[in-house]
Amino acid sequence: MSTFNYDKVCYRTEQQDESVALRNLKTGQIGYTFGCTMAGETVQVRLANGELDTWSRDECTEDISEPTS
């Protein structure tokens, strides 16, 4: 994910309380954002099974095929 898209996703997550759907490029998993760490350029996501994970900006992309809630 580009720095611009990362900043946009984090803004939506932290300022607008949106849960943005992301796809992990390595595993194909879908996660929904609930936080960002700007210093490390990571996003915290909740997976479909309820587990929490942290993905780096470089290993994920916004998944526009999934609805955001």
C-alpha cells in the first residue's frame, strides 16, 4: 500500500471511526482495521475469526470488494 493510501486508511480508521477492509498480500486474509501505528507504518486488524493481527503497510492493500462497516 502506498504511503498516501496508508495515510488515508489510517485517517478513516482513527478520525472517522471506520473499519476499513484490507487484504494481506502474502496470505490473502481479509482484516478490518481498528488502529494504526504511524511510526512503524503498521495497521492493527481484526480477522474474520475474531483474532487480532498487525500488518505492515507493505504487506496489505485496501480491499474494495469487501464492504466497510
